[in-house]
Amino acid sequence: MELENIIQMRAGKLFVPNKIIIPVIPGDGIGPEVWAATKMVIECAIRKAYGDNRSINFLPVLAGEVAFHQTGSWLPDETLEQFRKFRIGIKGPMTTPIGGGIRSLNVALRKELDLYACVRPIRWFHGVPAPVKHPEIMNITIFRENTEDVYSGIEFEADSTEANQFFQLISDNFPDEKQKIRFNENVAFGIKPISMEGSKRLVRAAVNYALKFGKKTVTLVHKGNIMKFTEGGFLNWGYQVGTDEFPDQVYTSQQWQKTREMYGDEIAGQEKESALQNGKIWMNDIITDAAFQQTLLYPQRFEVIATTNLNGDYLSDALAAQVGGIGIAPGANINYESGLAIFEATHGTAPGRAGKNLANPSSLILSAEMMLRYLGWDEAADLINEGLEQTYDKALITYDLAQFVPNSTQLGTIEFAAAVCESMKTI
Ligand code: NAD
């Protein structure tokens, strides 16, 4: 019986039965409250979209503080096995363990399950207070590489045996590089692995997403001007994906540049115009610092961003802040080959707010919207979007936003979820 409920991957495509089981980590702090609200909204959307024909049975699994208290492990093996078995899961925020063992549960989950793409769509909701004049022109999805870069966790503490050995290794084998280390003592080291395979699969995922959702631009964000082989590698491999793997769907700024050098501005301009008129996606690139400026000044020039781990970490929060959505931005961690995916709230556990029915559940609700779309249950996903849009539009909001919106009505976490459900029409 249970096997019938399992999501499978067949020939690169997800096969989703009508009745499925999805493991859930409610999380710590405000996690259980925002999860209860999200569950209410998901079940309401599915009921309104499909009646009894489709359903999700949520299976709570252990991770974080709760898991530690019950089992002595922050991330029990059984939890990882359940995610592998059922393929798609959802999670609330988790307390980061302090001292020893796992550095971050989120990083551990992503690495263990090889969830290489961190997908963060960033858009504005009418009624949400934002610090910029025109938050409505922002509609950007960031694909952040999740498994490499300085986040690989290879670091040697200053003055440790490992750091000294590492320093010796460089001194013995790479004397020129040794000269580049400014101070020879009390120096810590970190390693930044960036591979062709890791970069290509991330950019491939971004292009496939752009094609699926009718986006016209994919921008590679990198710091290849300084880190020529790591960030520069990401850039070159990214362009290779465009030209080698999607020759009929993508036109790159490298191709345009080449034509320009050979035949001049006019011919290059015509070639570009014709490619874009024929529906090709424009793949370009930008250096990270400029990306921070340009996404603030001209967000409308960006649609899908593909970038390395650290760049993506900074950029996703900066862009979310621009639309007032730092507490409401959703996120997903996906491996498009295995189909494994975990959808998550992007904020933390807000311990000071826990247990007070105050937290804003929008981040997890929007992550659930992404999850339903990933499952191919678009009708239910659309209902959630619509429900949220209308609730914000009516200025029915939680305390975090209500304090900035005059004449708004402040709702508790679960009352907000109920208002979202009420705003969804039955189809
Ligand atoms: P936080 O996101 O928990 O809180 C930052 C501020 O935002 C606080 O003022 C909080 O009250 C508010 N806030 C956050 N989410 C909110 C919501 N949904 N509704 C209303 N207000 C909200 O960040 P922090 O205080 O730096 O971290 C607390 C804990 O959460 C730490 O253990 C941290 O490591 C962890 N954390 C986990 C995740 C995750 O699991 N994805 C992400 C970030 C932080």
C-alpha cells in the first residue's frame, strides 16, 4: 500500500501519485507554529483544487533540537532515509547546534542528500512594506550552488597542527604562492573547491527553469575577475552549458561578443535581436559587486540568476530585503537528477517569538507553494498564491509587518493561515 504513495523518478521526470507521503521537519522555536499554519493552507488548497482526488499525508521526522533531546543526534540517519525514500520533504527553521559536531543542520542536509540547487524566488506582494520605491518590478529567481565553494567546510584554524601542515605544504610545493600569504603566523586557511560538474549542473538547472517558466534572461553572477580559476571556472563552464547543451534555446553574450569582434557592432546587434526574437534566452554575466548595485537600481533587467554558494547566500537575502520579504521569502533545495528536494522557511527559529502565535508563516507557506508546483500540482499552488496576495492586499498581516502598515489588521499565526484559506476560491 505504502509503495503506491511513493514519488518516483522515471526517465528524468517525477512521477507523482495522487495520494502521497511527505516527510516534514516542523523545526524548533516558531517552527511548529508556522508549520501548523502552513499545513492548514496546503490542505485547504488541495481540497479546493482537487476535492478528495489528491492528498498529502505528512510524516513528521526528527531533526534539530527535538531530535537531539530525544535521540542524542541532531540529524538522525532515519530522517535522511525517510527523505531519500519519499523524495520530497518540507522543513521549518532549526536551531544551529553550538560547539562540536554538525556546524549547520541545513548545510548537512543539503550535503548528505546532494541537494545542489538552492532555489530562491524573490517577488513582492502588494501590501508588504518595502524599502525601495518600486518593489513591484522585482521578480528574480536565484539559483545558488549548494554543495561547493568556501562552504565545503574545509577550514584550518589559525595556529593548529593542520594549519601549520597546510602552510608547510604550500611552502614546500608552491613557493610563489607562499609569497602571497601576507602573514606567516597565526593564519587560518579555508579551501574553495569549484568543479566543472558542480557548476554545470547548477547552470543547467537554471536554464531548464527559465525554459519551463518562460523567463528570457539567465545571468551568471561571479567574481571571476579576481578568483580566475574558481569563480572564473564557474563562469566559463556556465557559458559552455548555454552554447553546448542548449544551442537552439540560448544565445550567450560570449557569442554576441565574438560576432562583434569579427563583424562589428551592427551585425552583432542584428544577430542578437534575431536570436531573442526567435525566443532564445539571453545568457549574460555580471561581477558580484556590480550585481548588488544593478539588482538594486535595475531589478527589471534580471530574471534568473545562477551563482556560486557564497555569492548566492549574500545576494538572496539582500534581494529579499529589497521587497520587504526577508521574513517571507521561500526557498527550496533540489537535486534535479534524483528528484530529491526539501522546501524550507528561509528565516530562523525566532526563539523570542516562539509559542506566542505571533510568527509570520508566509515563508513556509510560499515554500509549500513551490513544493506543489514542483509536484506538478499547479492548481493548488496557484490557489496559495492567490490566497496570500488577497490576504496581504486586505492588510491582514502578522505583527512583524503590521507595525509598519498603518490601518492594517494584526492577525496571529494560525488566524493568518485561516484568512489565506478563506481568500482562496474553490475551482
Ligand atoms: P531569526 O530569523 O530567527 O530572527 C531574526 C529576526 O527576525 C528576529 O527579530 C525574529 O523575531 C524575526 N523573525 C524571524 N522569522 C520570523 C517570522 N517568521 N515571523 C516574525 N518574525 C520573524 O534569526 P536569528 O535570531 O539569527 O537565529 C535564531 C536561530 O535560528 C539560530 O539558532 C540560527 O542559527 C537559526 N537559523 C536557522 C535557519 C534555518 O533553519 N533555515 C536560518 C537562520 C537562522
